[in-house]
Amino acid sequence: MNVRVDSQVLNQLSNRHLDALEEETIFILREVAAAFERPALLFSGGKDSLVMLKCAEKAFGAGRIPYPLLMIDTGHNFPEVTDFRDFRAKELGAELIVRSVEDSMARGTVRLAHPGESRNVHQSVTLLEAIEEFRFDALIGGARRDEEKARAKERIFSHRDSFGQWQPKAQRPELWTLFNTRLAPGEHFRVFPISNWTELDVWQYIEREQIALPSLYYAHPREVVERRGLLVPVTPLTPPKDGEAVQTRTVRFRTVGDITCTCPVESPAATAGEIVIETLAAEVSERGATRMDDKTSDASMEKRKKDGYF
């Protein structure tokens, strides 16, 4: 598809539904501020959390977001993302709390099976430790139902028991946008204000609102190897294996996370508008196309969420 046709498609694509999605997200963000004593907004510096942060800015105003931003850092995050996280928090005048998996490892609460094991799954332990440290009663996350099967099962206000666990068969009804926010001591909620958004909605909103993102989201040359149907970035943490051919390709990241399990996709899309067009034709979800840790089984995410994962 040439640029002229792409531009025509983008101009004809309606984004009027974004107003309703934005309004719902702002309502939920305000509801959290009203219903809970110690909420926090999970903020990674990724596109979904940046969209949510934009809605929070509209809900409360710059410098007036009434809850801190919380980042659980594996120590293996892309530096472009963590640098942008720090910049955006400072720009908004928001409180940023960072807790590290490496600190949990030093305490002995996280133990790796081997030095090269991905730390991504171990974020659950560090997150639960942060919840206990700050006594958070609600954590606002940027998960969306279209990402994969386990997240499609989850309510907007998702109850967690005193062990931080999710019980998918014991969720509370959410009829007529009425949320049951009652908690017993030690329990908390995970709240997902952009549950009803899709990847396409997110990119349309980024394009409409001109939201700045880390450069990794746009096309750039990068050394990669092909592994298990994915493009694995060549880094000190993810070196090529014997027999793998290193190639330089033009890629972008559809989602960003721990370097050890996040893969780019081949793409020439260098603007949000071009990514909107590309997303229209995508046949695989962003996690299915980019997350090595979700390749183990269809139930891998659900098991991690039951154990306290985001």
C-alpha cells in the first residue's frame, strides 16, 4: 500500500468512538481517587500506561494527579523506556516510586533458577512487597482485554485476596458501571481503566492526542535473530545462540517490557498514523507477536495473574 492510499485510509478512519473510551477511562480514574485511600498508578513508560497517564492528566490536571506512579523494574528494562518514564513523571510533577526485582533478589524473596532466567515473572513478588510496604489498596494498570485470553476474563475492578491472588471464578459483577469496592483487611483491587480499548484504539488515540512515546515504538534498524517464530533483539542479555544468524532489520516494538522476553516486529512504520494503518491489517495480537514468555502455553498468563502478576 503506497503512502497516498495510506493517507486516504487514515483520513477516512473514524475516531469518534475515542471520546467515549476516554470519558469512561476518566470516570474510572476519578472513581478510584474517590473510593480508595491509597491507590497507585502502575507506570512502565510504555504506550498503554502513557495513554492512561494522558487521561489522568485530563481527569485531574498536570501536577494534580492524586496518586503516585509505581514502577516494578526487573533491572532488564530497555533504557529508552526507563529514561522516558523518568522524564514524563518529572514533566507532570507526579510522584514516582520504583521498586526493583534486584532488591527482592538481595532480600532472598526472589531466587532465579539460573543466572540467565527471565526476571519478568518474578515481578509479582516485588509488586506484592511494594503493596505491603505502602499499604496500597488499589493499583491502576494499563491491561486491555484484547491482549490475550486471561486478560479478556478480567473485570475493570478486579479483586485480589489477602495473598494478592486473583480468583477468576469469583469475580464481582459490574452491571450499569456500578463497582463493588468493598475490601477486607489486606485485600486490594487491580483496576484497568482501558480494559475496553483495543491496540488500534490506543494508536488512534496516540495519533489524535500527539502523545510522545519512547523511540522503540517506531521503525529503527536493529540486530535480531529469528527464534521460535519471533525476532529476538541481540543484546548482552539476549546474545545469539550457536548457529543463529544475526541480521539487521528495520523493526519496531508493539509492546515493551523485560528485554529477555520482549521481541520487535519487522515494520517500516515511523509515525503513529502509519502504525494505525499497519494495526488495521495485523492478524496476531501484540503479545502473541512479541512476547517470548507467553509462548509456553495458553494458560501461562492466567497462572501468573493468579499468583499476583499485573
